Amino acid sequence: MSIVLGLVLAAIAVLLVALPFLREPVAADDRLAVPDAEEDRRRELLEDRDRALAALKELELDHRAGKIDDADYRELIGPQRREAAAALRALQRRYGSEMAAFETPDLPPEPTPPPDEGSPPTPVPVPEPYPPPDEATIPQE
Amino acid sequence: MSTRSPARLVVALAVAGVLAVFLLYTAVAGHSTPTLTPSQLGTHSGKLAIVGVVVGPSRGDSHSARGLRFGLRNIVGSSKVVPVVYRGDSPPPLFTVGRNVVVSGSYANGRLAANSIVTKCPSKYTATTSGA
Amino acid sequence: MADLGRAALVVSLGLSVYALVAGATAAITNRRRLATSARNALFCCFGSTLVAAVVLASALVRHDFSFTYVAQHTNRTLTTPYALSAFWGGQEGSLLLWLLVLTGYGSLAVALNRKLLRDLTVWVVPVLAGIGTFFAFVLVAVASPFGTQTAPLDGNGLTPSLQNPYMVAHPPMLYLGYVGLSIPFAFAAGAMLSGRTDERWIVATRRWTLAAWAFLGFGQLLGAHWAYVEVGWGGYYAWDPVENAALMPWLAATAFLHSVMIQERKGMLKVWNMVLVALAFELSVFGTFLTRSGVVNSIHSFSKSPIGSWFLAFVVISTVFSLALIMWRLPLLKARTKLESALSREATFLYNNLLLVALCLTVLWGVLFPIVTQVFKGETRTIGRPYYDFFLRVFGLPLLLLMGIGPLIAWRKASFRGLVKLLAWPIAVSILCGVALVLVGAGSSKPGLIAYTFSSFVLATIVLELVRGTRAVGSVFTLISRNRRRYGGYVVHAAIVLLAIGIAGSSAYGTSTRARLTPGQSVSVAGYTLSLRDVRRTQVPNATETRAVFDVGGRWHGTLSSGDNQYIFPPEPSREVGIKTSWARAEDLYVIADDVNVKTHVVFVQVLVKPLVNLIWVAGIVFLLGAGIALWPDAREQRRLVTRLAPARV
């Protein structure tokens, strides 16, 4: 009985392992659909964008939380914003305006400073990364 | 973008090198103890540890002036029996004749004056008298 | 049924070899159907291993002593949980558990990532299959759990002193941790083999790494608690090689978890991360080798078998493979940015990594030292506790400090002025704490005082982070739910602080005394007075219990007893300690009556007072909470990742 069960197990395994070849005895295209250079570039650009926007968001959060003072914030925000803007422009150049829009941020608005304090300009609200498309529109394999 | 910084590499290697030397020195000169079997004792003396199996009979009391007296021989293979006198806390409850132990102390004139006994945990699984 | 188990393992071996060969061929030649076939083989390998596991588990529960393994590890009196715990209690069963968890984890990781990371998973499959092939081979050819014999009337039961819940929980926790580190390793190797060394492999395995690390950490704490309450020597960690075998991969994984954040944020430390993930994996296999080979002396007893040399060969081959892979792909592992300032969060993460790896290598050196001296000097020398304690302070105390500074310091570049301003309150709190501690007498131990002071600094920074963040965002729940990794990490840091306080308190500020007592006599320590009331011997099923009963006065009034149990079947003794935990006084009163003479009523007793030791166990709970927060799935983040990784629309 054990031997029979063992043989059944082996047979099931062989069947499942052979399944891709049984389903497509002759495949029109047997190449692995690995990302091409264009896919890689797109992904890199999206990574750059998400990384820059996440860093910007964290910088804004840290500033609002008082972890970064105004002087340090002024020094850091410029390069960070330029990085984010460059990432967004790179995406826009390549893929058009659909990548340019973004949601409003989820942080509360910066409180207006009293007029007699030499406060920095109110920062632009931090954009969330490009809103994800509906899952239904993501191409399935 | 520049990714190479030889200065950083040199500093890191230097720190690693100093650390390695320090570790080696500490390990060699500092806190290591020879751990020998009875047959390896040879002309050793001083602070060391002996790994062996307890041979009896074990006599005496570790709390008394005369101490707990027993012997140690090689776990594997034959060897002389090294007499041990242990003084200190009661030995671990698993200490018994036939148990593998590591005994630490001072070895001189063919005898170990021990101050620490560590017993290996017994096999997790042992026969019951009713069965095997 | 044993035949079915053997057959299932042979099928597993065949499938893993196929997955290795076919998977590698498919990846190299870019063949889709073959890659799918190899992936199916990995899934089926899990299936057949599961069949083998069910066969063994069923035999254990049924006490089928025709299985040699079952007869060697259970007897008829063993209850089901302990009979099942024999699965991992013995050599062969624990190897089967390794293979089961490996193929299970591997199948799940590959299944979850097969669409979005198809270019990586095609390489991950043969790497996982390679590891699986080794374990399957050992199970089939060297250490099979399905050997059979003429069934005896009864088998070897689990030593009564080991029949406690820890035996059921501690080993599987550790295995889930050890084996879990194979997943990030396989994905890292897959990234290098495929030439796609971007951050996707890190993102894909982030939760796997965190889960494995959490299991390994919590498993170690379970073991420490087991030692504390059951073994009865008054301590919880002996720097034993088997204990260190779990600590080393955990330290490497801790360093890895931190440095991957830098790679994700800044594209830096790519080579370092590859080295770390390989180190964590190799150390987990090396730990398995250590516990089975008997090459180093350990109080933990495991069956010795020729398996040690097989494991050593596997460790050597996989290490050479990892190093060769890293060297080959060095050009692809160049950093995208550089470290801009020594005063930045990136830099503090780097310092933290160096300290963690230094501590890991220190422990590794201590473990290997007896082998090294035997090989080079012909004489085994062992390294004692003082070595480990010294380096724990040298590396651990700065690490503690960095835990407080790191989260507050800005990315890229922080100004010294800004940092001092930010740290002003935590520094003030820690100074006040330090002064208060000195005033109450904690200055008796400098390392202890430093540990407490640094701990108060870190706790103050964590509280400050929470308060500031909550003010900025509106609610603490929103703050944590929108920043799960970060705040989960802070909770874990808080756990480490509790651990540090508990260790410092119980070791640096503990007191102990020894005494020889007869009934009516007493001993005092740290405000407690213990009077020996009586010596008792009681017969219970399968054991004779000998106890010295103490009346305790002073800071607590009550009764404590301690002594030993002498079991009948098998004839083994076990020490039974008396522990009184007081949360109000934040300490344990720990009594070890290590020589109780029933005839003369003379008792040799050791009494210890261990301040704050229970914070170590509380730290375990907090640790799990922090890991849970960090692991908490984030639907928005998941959608972002899908967008990034999904193939572009035409």
C-alpha cells in the first residue's frame, strides 16, 4: 500500500512537472518574458521618482515634527525638491503627462506662522507618489 | 557619480586590522584556557580544563576541606585516570559516574584542583526500564 | 508507512535535483516552459516533503515503534505535544523540518513573486533547489528518519526534565528563523545571477527577512527563559557555542535589515548588503553544523553523526559560491550615490552595521577559537565568559547610543548644531537619570551605569519621536499606520533597550550569597532573610521530589522551596529552583538549594537577587509587537510596488 501511494505521489509530481509541456507541446514563443531595456528604464525612473518623493515626504514630516530646524530645512529642501522634480520630468518626457499628475498629500496644512517671526516660506504640500492605477487595468500575464 | 573613496577604504581596513590584532592578542594572551583530554595533559600545569568521563568511586563533599574526589579519563579511547579534587558549590545535579564533564581548575603534580564542573546535558531521549 | 516516507523523500530529492538543473538551464537559455516546469518541481518538492513529514508526525503520535526514530524519541507515556516535539528533537526529524520549511517558504516566495519578478524568480528557483538538494540528499542517504526495526514494546521517552512547553516552542521558532534566512539569500543570489542587482530583490524579501529575524530573536529569548527557570544555574545565557550559533546569524541579519534601508533610499552599500545576506545564511547553516558535528564542546547534547562533514562541505561550497558570485558581479554593484557626510543617517547606519558585524565576528572567533588552536597549535584552548562580556560592552554600548542618535539625525547631511538642539532633551534626561542612578548607588558598576544612562537616552528619543510625529500628523495611530517600518523599528529599539536594562540590572547589580543551613538557621541578602524551615521528600508519579522549604522575610514575606527531582524512568535528576518574581520591586529572588541532605537536614543554598531580570522577558513581547508593526501589510505601498513592477501597458 505504501509503495502504491509512493508511486502515485511520484506520478503526480511527474505530471505537474511536465504540465507546461503537456499544455503547450509546441510553443509559439518559448522565451521567458523578461523585462527589456525599456522596461528596465521605466522601472528605474519610477524608482527614482518614488525614492525622491518619499525622501521629500520624510523631510517635510521631520520638519513639521520639529526634528529639522528651519535653517537645515532650507538647506536640504532645495536639492531634494530638485531631485524629485528631475525624476518627474524624466518620467514626463518619456511617458507623457499621465505620469505628471499626483494626489494631494495626506499631511495637514502647515500652520501660518505669526507675521512678526521671520519664518520660512510655507512649503508646498508634499505630493504622494503617482496614484496607482486600478488593479483591473494592470496587464495580466 | 564617483563611487570610489580610497581614503575610506584605507581607514576601514586600518580599523579592521587593529581590531583583528586586538582580538588575536586578547584571545591568545587574555582569556583562553587550554581544554585538554586526560591523555593530552603531558607536561601541562597551571590553569586548564579537562574534558573527560567521570570514573568512580566519587567520594567526599565539595563543601568540605577534603573536597569531592573522583577521576577523569578520556571519553573516547583509553587513557590514564586523572585524580580530581573539587571544592566549591555542589556539583550540578547531573554529575555522576559515567557522565561526560568539563572540569576546570589548576593542574599540578598529576592532580587537578578543580573549582568548576560543567556537565553535558544528558541525551534528551533515554530508555525506560520497561521497554526497549 | 515508512516506505511511503522513504519514497516521498526520494521523490523530494529527485524533484529538487530537477528544479536545480532544469531551473538553471531555463534561466541560462531563457526558456519559459522549462522555467515553469522547474518552478512546479519546487512546489511539488514541498508537497512530497509534506507527505514525508505527515508520515513521521503520524508515526510519532501513534507511537509506531517499528520506526526506529519513533522508538528512539518517544514512549507510550508521552503526551501528544511532546510526542510531536520529537519531530525536531532528533537529528533526522530536525533535518526533515529544515527541508519542509525551506521548500514551503521557497514555494510561497516564488509563487508570490513569479509575475512581478519573473526575471529574478527564474534564478531563485535553482538556488533554493540547490539548498533543498543538499538537505534531501542527507535525508535520503545519510540520516533517514524512516529506518525500521522490529517494534519494541516501548521506546525511549523524552527526559522528564525536558517535558515542558519550551521543548514544543523553542526549536521550531529557531528553525523558522534559520531556514527563513535562505529566502533573502536565494533572491540575492538570483539578483546577481540574473544581472539585475537593483533593489527589487530587497523589496521582495523585506518581510521574509524581517519574519525570519523575528523568529530567530524570539526563539533565542525563549531559550534564555528556559535556561533561567529550568536549568537552574541562576543565569540565562552562557555564551555556549550552540547559543552563539543562533546569535551570530541574528546579528548579521540585524545589520542587513538596517543597511538595506540605505540601499533602498540611496542606492548605496550594494556589495555590503550582498555580503551580509550571504553571511547571515552561511552562519545559519554553520550553526546547524556546529550543533550536530560535536567539533566544539557544548553543554547542549545532540546526537553526533557523520553528518558534520557533509554540513561542513556544504558550508564551504555555498560560501565559495557566494563569494564568487559577488566578485563576478562587482561591476553591477556600484553605488549610485556616495556618502555625503559623516554626520547623517546613512553614516550612523553604517557605524551601526560595523558594530553589529564586529560583534558577530567577535562571537564567531570565540566559537572557532578552540578549533583554530587545535589545528595550529595542536592544543584546544577555549575562550571564557570574560572575553564575550568585554566585547559585548565594547560594541554593545556604542550600539545602544546609536539607536538613540540614528532615528533623529537627518538623511544626507545633518548639522552639528541642529543635532545638538534635537538631542538636548534626551541628553538632559539621560544626565539626570545618570545622576539619580549614582545617588541610589548604581555607580558601583560603571558598565551598568553607562548602559542605564544610554538606555534612558534612547527611550527619551523614542518618546520624543512619537510625540513630535503625533503633533505633526494628528494621531499616533495615523502616524504609525503611515510609517509602519519606521515606527515598528522604534518599538523594536524600545525592546532592545528593555533587554539592555534587564541584562545590565541582573548581571551588574545582582547580589548573591551562599550558606550552609540547618533547620532554624537563616541567611540574608539584599533585604531578604531566608530561614530554613524544613527538608521534605515526596513521592510523585515517576519521581522523588526533595525540597528545602524556606520562610522568607524582609522585603517579601512568603515561602520558597528548592531542591531536586530524582526521576525513576529514566533515572535522571533535575534541579528545581525557587523563584519569586516581584513586579513591584522589579526583581527576582532566586533560590538554588543545590545540596539537600534528607538525613542530616543540612542544606547548601545559593540565594540570588536579580534586579530587572524580568525586563528581558518583557522585551521579548515588545520585540514581537515591533516586528508585527513593521510586518503589517500596507495596501498603498503594495499598490505602488505593483505599479512600479508590473509590465508597462502598450
